Amino acid sequence: MIMELQFTSRTFLAADSSYAESLAVIIGCPLDITSSFRPGTRFAPQAIRDVSWGLETYSPRLDRDLEDLKICDVGDISLPQGDPEGALGIIQGYLATLMGDRKFPILLGGEHLISLAVVRELARHHQNLAVIQLDAHADFRQDYLGDSLSHATVMRRIADILGGENIFQLGIRSGTREEMNSARAMGSLTEVKETLRRAAGRPVYLTVDLDILDPGVAPGVGVPEPGGLTFDECLSLISELSSLDVQGFDVVELSPPYDPTQQSAMAAAKLIRELILQFCPDKNHP
């Protein structure tokens, strides 16, 4: 099934290993069904790939190079627009293949709802799974505009699977009173030190909404929220998580129609490079 995916353009930077030899696999999930403010996330996976070639493969911060890793970019999943549950099922099916083949998954969103499909599958393979969310918004509503499946409800649905105590929300600076109270009651709103303590020794899935960055850094997102992190602050936060057993990650909510200078896409691409080099297995140390 994985090999059926097709490209409209180029792959992500240096992700040119074959699927068979790769330890990590990049897969685009152009889901854009429930985007409510500034739609366009379906264009994000290819936009990220295109600008990634303006980056170097080497990270001075980490002294690691993408050229030293075995990474395959298999393209974008074809998803139905208008059927959230159907789309989630398709994404989960691809994740099942990746898990069966023992690949480290890297997902390019798409709207944030894609994370639910990943967690549904990872929870089948990893006991005591923890999810760390880097985001401006809690995404903890019970429903949004009458829908229980939405970019605004994704963490609540993940809490339904794992329990709120197994979710760690960092960078949150926006939410309704109800969802913030619910998140506090479940214990998901945490600080970094508490997250490191409670997630230590556990399999972790990391989901990164690009709007954790300040709109001055990444304006082209689905729902920009003032007061966010600088790019360096975000990298410092990710560095603090480096001791954790991260089993995969996604970067979501880039909306290219609102990113005419490609500034936000470049921020996403560089963030993905740093995440890959921080957490992906090395070809010599799988």
C-alpha cells in the first residue's frame, strides 16, 4: 500500500532512501476538512517539501546531517474531503503498515485532526503511550460547530483513548473556559519539568502545531495566535525533550494560501529537519 503513493513534485530534503532500507518514513496527510478559520492545510505537505531544498542538510545546533540518516518520503495519502472518519481510517491504515514494517513515522499535515489517526494506531503497538502537544490552542473541546471530530477537538478525542493524564500540553495560550478547565482537571496542562518527569521511560508521540510559533515567525497558519514562541525558543523546548523515547511526530496546520512569502513553510521545514535530527534513529544505531 505504501508504494502506491504518488508525488506531484519533489521529496523532502535528502529523504531519498528506498522504503525497504529506510528507518524513518515521511508521509503527507493533506487533510483539510474541518479547518474553520483559514483553510488551505491540504497544500502544506508539498509546500514544505518544496521549500525544504533551500535548507542545508546539516544542523549546526545538533552536529547531525540528514545525509547520514536513512529516510524515505513516500508522498501524500489520497484523502476524501468531507468524510473525517473515513480519512482518519485511511491514515490509520497507512500507519499500521509503517508500524508493521518498524518504521519511524513522520507526518506532514494537513490539519491537526490527523494526529488522532496516528494515536489510534500507536496505542495498539505501545503500552503506556504518552502524547506531547506543542500548540497555541488546547484543541480540547468536546465538539466544535456540532462536530466531535475537528482540529479543535483532536486532543479531547486523544484523551478519550489514552486518558488526559497521558497527554502533555505545552505552549498553550488559547482556549475556551470549558476546555481549559477540562484540561486542568485531567492534568494535561503541564510545564516542561513535569512533562519530563511523567513521560520518562515511556513511548512518546510528539505533535507540533506550527501556531506554537508567534505569528511574526509563522503567520501562515490555520489559526494564528499572538504571543507565541520565537523559532529559537521552540528549538530550545524541543531540545529539552531530547531524553524522551519519541516514537514519531507530526507537524500540522501550515496554510500556504496565507503564506505568500513562504516564511511559514520554511519555518515548518527547518523545524522538521531539526525534529528528524533530534529524534530519528541513526542508520548505525537503529
